[in-house]
Amino acid sequence: FDKLKSGLAKTRDNFSSRVDGLINSSKVIDEEFYDQLEELLILADVGAKAAESIINDIKKQVKQQKLRDPEQVRALLKDELKRVLSKNAASKDMDLYPRIILVVGVNGVGKTTTIGKLAYKFKQDGRKVLLAAADTFRAAATEQLEIWSQRAGVDIVKHEEGSDPAAVVFDAIQSAKAKKADVIICDTAGRLHNKKNLMEELKKVNRVVEREYPEAYKEVLLVLDATTGQNAVSQARVFKEAVDINSIALTKLDGTAKGGVIIAIADELSVPVKYIGVGEGIDDLQDFEPQNFVSALLD
Ligand code: GDP
């Protein structure tokens, strides 16, 4: 929790401190107060739609409960944020093994780092992990992934640069079966500018998984970078059109004052945020829990 709280320091400074300022300096709950609160939500990248729905719900509550003191809005705001963040809370699929996780996302969002952290996390939980370097498009991607596999102390399956990603995944599956691995985490190429190729490539990988590993639980994890604000939301929309995404990892929350984007994502995308990145270290990936998150942000 402390790690989360310090990771959210920039967003706290930007959003929470200003909410405090607004509440402390307001004498009444009027339209001016609501406008300013909505403005603060938008500045934190909550997104116009989510901000409006949050403000409207708070208004309703204030009316129903006949509240007058701005201080009382603080609890309402917390409840609202929890409500939105819980909308698509990750279902408890944690115990389904073997599993294969296809990790997708554009380059630079923290995909490789997240895979490394995730491998470490599963390993800490006593799971046997195998990485598959299926971003064969960039040689650097495989090298980076290899470094992370060493850090996390897990095996990796890789091929030469330019080889067929589906072939890497095929080999990883055979290797996972032979070694009785619990989890395969596959890196994939993040070429969003060429949506058609990306889609074809992922489809091919999908077919291999379905044919070779029907007993595995398949998860498609989209990695998004919180520092890109509303861009993260539009990336998510594009990926959702191309593939069936089951879950989201939101990285670099520690590097942005716009952590409110997590609310826009939860509000808009019927896909649960499952993990959040709060630093560059191997243990800086946390399971996302709305309750904790809102406390770390506003308490
Ligand atoms: P990829 O191109 O998507 O594979 O991105 P990388 O995994 O190489 O990460 C790009 C940069 O983001 C690296 O410098 C990482 O250390 C950094 N990064 C990734 N996740 C986080 C995070 O949660 N917090 C911070 N502060 N940096 C991160």
C-alpha cells in the first residue's frame, strides 16, 4: 500500500491536493463548486464522459441526502471513484492453470518490463514460468526479454530475428508441456500502425494456441502507458477492435500526474484493469484493487 501511495504521489499532488483545496475553500455546494470539481477530474485525465457521470451522481446524492457542507462531498467522491473503478473489476481467474498470456501493446509502453515483472510475480507465487519471445520483429526486443528472464529467474524460448512469431509460440507450448510449466507469457510485436498485419499475426498465434494448447486458459493482456493520458484510451479502442482483450496492465502510474486515466479506462472499456505498474523495479507491478487505489489516492 505504501508503495502504491508513493507511486501515486504525482497524481495526488495534481488531483487530491486540489480537491482538498477546493473543499476547504468552498462554503456551499453550488454549481460553481461542481464545475470546479469536474474541471479537476478532467485535469487528472479522468475523461470528460466519466467526469460528467461522476459529477451527476454526486449531485443526485447531495440532493437525496440534503447535504450542505462541501466536506461531505469527499466521501461521495471516493464512493463514485470506487464505483467506476469496480465496473469491470478483474474476475477471480487466478487459479486457472496452465495458462498462456499473450501480451499486446505498442512499443515503448512498458510491455517487456511488465512481462518481466509478471514472470517474477508468478514465480514468487510458486508457479513455473516460461517466456516466449514472439516479438521477432525487433532483435532488441528479444535481447531485452532475455535480460528480464534472467532477472526473474525463468526460462525463455526464442528464435532468430524475423522468424515466424507463431513458430516461437508453438515451440514455447511444446517446451511448457515437457517442463510442466504453469504459465507461458508471450511477448508480441507492437506495430499498431499496421493494424492488418498485427491482426493477422495475432490470429495466427491464436490458432496455434487453440490447436496445440486447448487445455490452457488463454489470456490476452493489453499494456497501456498511463503517461500518455487519453492516448492510452484510444490505443485500447484500436486494440479492442483487432483482438479479444481480457485484461489491461496500466504502466508508469508513478511517472504521471494524470493517473486519473485509469478511471477513463475503467469507465469506457468493459475490460478490467488487472495490473498497475508503479516503478521500474521487478516488484513494481501490483494487482489492481479499486478500494486500495482510491484510498491511496485520496486518504
Ligand atoms: P516496451 O517497448 O513496451 O517493451 O517498453 P519497455 O518495457 O522497454 O519499457 C520502456 C520504458 O518504460 C523503460 O525505461 C522502463 O523502465 C519504463 N517502465 C516500464 N514500466 C514502468 C513503470 O511502471 N514505471 C516507470 N517509472 N517506468 C516504467
